[in-house]
Amino acid sequence: MIDQASGLRKMQQQNQIKVIAVSGGKGGVGKTNVSLNTSIALAQLGKRVLVLDADLGLANVDVMLGLRVKRNLSHVMSGECELDDIIIEGPAGIKIIPATSGTQSMVDLTPSEHAGLIRAFSDMQTQFDVLIVDTAAGISDMVLSFARAAQDVLLVVCDEPTSITDCYALMKLLSRDHEVFKFKVVANMVRSPKEGQQLFGKLSKVSERFLDVALELVGVIPFDENIRKAVRKQQAIVEAFPDSPASRAFTALANKIIKWPVPNHASGHLEFFIEQLIES
């Protein structure tokens, strides 16, 4: 048993895993679309990608892609199987850990149960380079736990007052209570690059005034009718319409993500794959 654990740690040291939580507070901003299309674009660039559907009570990653699921995270939490046992394969070879839908007990997991799930990733046999955590909408303990445990928090914001307000509320909680001070921002469903910059400016202005955080605009995804068409076909736009404006923007975002550094030390709180940070 000790040899196996040691082997896993060595494997993780050799293959440092980039962990990105995709969040945004408000529902309806296209967060899951950003998570999936960015994941597939990363896979198309040669990365091994695992997507965690972290909306534990209202799973939608598998639904968006029209995938059939036999077992999900509720089976892992009940002790019936391991994380590796529930993985399904999606477009471009991405791997997906599906959540459950309409199960109140999964919504009501305690912080210690969230922590147990995060730690369970260290025991996985499946190898991958990037873990994309598609969080739920809102600012629940579940969202905060997953965002805090990631290396990068990617905030998806659109040009609506409620979206900006909810993003601000999420940053406030993460910075004040969980010592997360750096956020990467994707301006989604904008009409032009200029509108994306202006949207980022609005979020930056309110953040600089009241919060001690650093924001970086890393992606501007244009409004694209092909996204709606792809959703209806239960496909990701980067596969269904690879030459569309939104697809090109997702590919540009994926190229940026590849260059983001992986931390070489632990931050002092619960993290995904913390062993590789402590021992590296």
C-alpha cells in the first residue's frame, strides 16, 4: 500500500497537473459552455483534460454533450466505487467526471465531505494534464470549496449588472474568507473585443475600489449564433463549428492556459493534488 502511494506521488511529481476552477456567481452566463469548449480546445492542442462537473445537484456537462451516464459522483460519495470508475469520455478524448441531478444529499454535502472529495483526486490512476472544475452557480460553500482548492479561478462574466454584481460577491468572499486574491476573467457573449475590454473595465473598477484583488482579462468570447446551434445539437461549438468566431476565441484561450505556470508550493489551505506541491 505504501509503495503504491509513493508511486502515485512520483507520477504526480513528474506530471504536474494544472487545476482551473471555472465560476462566475450568476447562472446563465455560459460558464459550462466556457468550461467544455476550453477543455476540448485544450485536448485539440494535445493536452489530456479531465472535466469535473462540480454542480453536484444539477449536473449538466453530460447533458450538454448528449452523453449517457451509468454512475456519477453520488456513487463515489456513497463508497460504491472510485473516481476512476465513473469517468466517461467526451469529444476530442476529454474525460468527464459526471455529477448527479436532483439529489438533495449531494447539494447538502458538508465542507468536510467537499474536502474528502478534493483529496480523493490524489488517489486517481487516470493520468491527465489539466483538471477543469465546472462549479455550480451561486456562492455556496460547495462553490467556495472548489474554487479555493484550484490553482486558478476563471471568472465568466457577461455584460449584465447582475453578472458583474455576482462576480464581485464571489471575489469578495474568496478574498476575504479564503485568501484567494488573483482572478482570471473571461468576458463572455460580447459584441466586440472593445465591449469585452469595457466589461472587464467595469468589473475592475468596482473591484479596485473595494477589494484587494488582482484581475487579468484572459479571454473575450464573442456572441455567436453558432453556440446556440451547437447546444441544440448537443455538441461543443469548437467541434461543431470550428471556424466560427467563438471557436477561434476558445482556441486562443486554450493557448494561453497552456502557458500558465503550475505552482511549485502549497498555499497553506486544502488544494487538489496538494502532495505534488508539498513534495516537489
